[in-house]
Amino acid sequence: MVVFDKPKALLDVPLHYCPGCTHGIIHRLVAEVIDELGIEGRTIGIAPVGCAVMAYDYFACDMIEAAHGRAPAVATGVKRSDPEHNVVFTYQGDGDLASIGTAEIVHAAARNENITVIFINNAIYGMTGGQMAPTSLVGQVTQTSPYGRDPKLCGYPVKICEMLAELEGPEYLERVTVNSVPNVRKAKKAIKKAFQNQLDGKGFSLVEVISACPTNWGMTPQKALEWIDSDMIPYYPLGVYKDRSANSEVAK
């Protein structure tokens, strides 16, 4: 009996990610959802600058490269060009979405663009060498905060789900993680819901995935998964931050 098979929407090529990086897990979940929904031929992924800059090498669907932070704008154009056919998702890191791309994601959410956003939050700039990101925790040591992030100098970490939840526009916002089997299952469920919302024409859906970066955190892969539980989740609580469908069901 086959208990697991490689998703057809994920190409059979080696990943370039560092050992212990959880991008590979998240790629697999996205690909599994694409397979299960039967939308590979309709799906277009948008990947900007960041560790996932070469996502086009891994997904079997069409992919477009976007300028740093501009994936939501590109996704908007692609979706609006053929809204009945195109299924569009962006795959963005926190250094991209929560920094140079903050305005793009805020206004895409405010407009309730019918796109799906997969937001990877590992609290650091991974691709460029481990600098402090907008999401880096208070006290977190990075290449540009060797004594730990000081809120007096750098402010506090940006909470994207909480911030976007204040807008009227978004359909669905959820924060998940992939540091354990139960959490991986919950993450897949959230990602599938985000894609299904787009197919149903409901509007903007964002799934924030708390992810590990052992290399730039200076940890072993196992310790990095534990750090998600001990340090990341207390500041970035998991859960649904907005779901219009759930609210409608409650209202009924």
C-alpha cells in the first residue's frame, strides 16, 4: 500500500534550501493542495526575492518572478487578466512581504483581491545573510543586531496577521507553523482553505507560516523547531485572525 507519494505539482529536483529549513515542507503542502484541487493547469505562482526566489524550479505550475516585495501587485494583474480561469498564489518571506512589500500586501488585502498569499515568517533575512527583519523578535541576535534587537532603536516586530485583520477587506487570515506533525496537518488545512476561497471567489486569503531558519538562527535543525515553540509562537500566536465564512455561519 502506498502511504505517501510525491505531489505531481512538485518537480523531482533537489532543493537548494539549507538543512533543517522548512521551506521544503511548505512547498510540499502547497503542491499537495494544488494536486487535490486539480488546478495545476490553471495555477500561476508569483515568487519575489528571498530564499524562495527559485521556487520556479520546484513547482510544476506556471511561475512568474516579481521584483522584491511586489508579488501582490503582480498577482493582482495576473488574476484580473483572467479572473475566471487563473488561480494565483504568491509565496513570500517576511523580509519581502513585511518590509519592502508592506504597502503592496496592505493594499491588496484592503482591496480584497481574489488571490492566495503564502507568507513565510522565519524572523530573519535568510537569503542575504541573516540580517534583522521586521519580524525579528525583541532581543534576537542577527548579523545587524549582534546585541539583540533593541525596541528603542528598531521598534517592535511587525505582526502581519494582526495588522491585516484590522482591515475590512481580507476574507481569511490564519497563522500556522510546521514544526510538528500535527502542526503540519493544520498548516495544510489552512493552505487548502485559502486556495478554495479563491476558487469560490471569496477574495483575499493569507496563510502565515512560522518557519525555521537554523543556519541564520545559529541552531541545529532540532533546536530551531523547538525555538519556534519556545520563542516564536508566544509572540506570534497561532490561529485564525479573520474568516468571513465562519462569521457568516455564526450569524446564521
